[in-house]
Amino acid sequence: MIQSLPLFHRIAGQLVVVLGSGEAAEAKRRLVERAGGQVVDELQDGIDKGARLAFIAHDNPAAMEGDAIRARCAGLLVNATDRPDLCDFTVPSVLDRSPVLIAIGTGGASAGLAKALRLRLEALLPQGLGALARALFDARAALRARFPDAGERRRALDAALADGGALDPFRADGADALSGWLNGAAEQPGRIEEMVLVSDDPEDLTLRQARLLGSADLILHDDGIAPAILGRARADAARRPLAAGAIAGHTGLVIVLKRS
């Protein structure tokens, strides 16, 4: 079970309370301004004007706790620097390939670990990833026209965005390849894949099994399959017990999960 619900919060043009002085507070101010928010330096002023988020970075622990309680009682969500026990939310380390954002969080356990992971990913993801995302957004109407059925459209995109596919996100020229792929893309037929699990630990999934789970439209599973395994599937993929799972006529990717 995850301990936090990852969300991307739009704050452009909105008031955000940032309290405190020093390096930590200044870093929070820069973060808010980078996302288009307007910094408010007084808690009561922010409460009166309808702010919804508060970053608190006092050096004094008593002041930190007092302002965190005041802000929370007024309905604001609170982030208190280096005090995860006072936080309603934590701030991840962000890899920026706008509009693609990858947020890496540790639940407040270690900002250094989150930063180290971000720097590793920075070296892997091409700068053109944002351009590919924008091109896919602009091509939505053309994609719907080429693949009127939502399932066919998703399967075609899954194949194109897969490792080595025409739109592989790790390619530097993915955005340039979109037009040619769209004009020649073929529909991806439905199929059934059987997977036999060796354990209840999702870390024991093979790369192929993990990729298939992430692309499946329907998952039929034995009783007792671990929730951690089912959690590796798409959130909108249907899940049914194998005993009750009629699949006749299903056109998407069906995964049959069995225990060894």
C-alpha cells in the first residue's frame, strides 16, 4: 500500500503561503514562483485571501508547530520543512521535460535519495520528450480519426511507445516521427497472454510480465493473487476472477494470471 497519493497541483495565479527565512524558505518561494504561484509571507493574510497551500520553514520548532496547526485549522494543506509528522503533503524532486513532469518522492524519508534518483533519470530521458508529449496532444483529433475505437487507439499507442517502437520516449526524435507513424500505423489486434507467477512479490516479475500487466485491458486471475501484483496493472484495467471470466469477443489485451 502506498503511503501518499501523488498529485500534480496547479497553482498558477494562485496565492500560496510561504513562511520562514533562510535557505529552506527561499527554496520554497522559488518553487512556488516556478510553478506560477504568488507567494504570501503572512499566514493570516493568506488565510483571509483564500490560499490553499502553506509551506512553513521556520528554524524555531515551536513556531513551526504553531503555524502548522493554525494553517491546518484554517483548511490549508501544510508542508513543514524537515518535519514529515507535520506535513499534509511533501514536495518531490522534479524532473522537468515540460509538459512531462516526473516527480520522485520518498514520503519525507530522504530528499537526498529523491535527488539522486532524479539525476540518474535526467541522464536517461532525452530533452525531446516534452516535444513528443506536445505533439501527441496536438494529434489527438488525428488519432481519434485514425483509431475511432478507444481500445484500438490505446493498443496502437502502447505498441508505438514501447521499447524500440516508432515513438519510443527514449528516442531523441520521437516528435518528428509522429506524423509518419500516424499515417502508417496499423491496428493492434486483441490477444490473450497467460502468465504464471513464481511468487507474490512484484519484484519477481520479468520485464516482459511487468510490461504486459501495464498494457492489459482485462486481467483474469486465480484466487489469492497478491494485491501487489494486481497493483502493477493499469488502474483502469478490468479485473475478474478467472473462474468467472468469460473473454469471448474481447478485443483488447487479456492477461490470464495463474499461480505456479
